[in-house]
Amino acid sequence: MRLGRALGTAFIVAGRFQVLGSAVRVTAELHDVEVERVASAFKLDGALAGIFALQDRLVGEIVAALDAELSGVGLTRATPAARAA
């Protein structure tokens, strides 16, 4: 949490992976820096050959969790059009 505060972020993501043969497990946690809690936790299992698909799934799940967290406090994620304005 100290790193998140030092960087001025509201959330940080921490994760790990394990490999056993051709299988991989990826775990991650989305931490709310301000209240020092785990906002969401994720676990994905798959084939090592499909690691990039697992990565894409994890990113999608993190984005969905962030959207839910931010909408709970009245914030929304900036769309590409909003960022360009």
C-alpha cells in the first residue's frame, strides 16, 4: 500500500503465477489503496501455451472490477473519446 500512496494511485494490482508441466495458474488481487483492502481477487487456470489468452482474460476481469469499484463512488473510466477531448 505504501507504493500505491507514493505513486498517488487509488488501486494497485499484485499477482503471481505457478507453472506445473504445461499448466499455469495466475492469481491477482486488486487493492484499494485508500482503505487498505483487497477490492477483488482473481484466479485463472489454463495451458501454458494459452498464457496470452489468460492474460487477456485477467485484464478484462480487472477492468470490470475497477469499473464496479469506481461506479460505486460516482466515477467512471474515461473512454477513448473522453481522453481525446
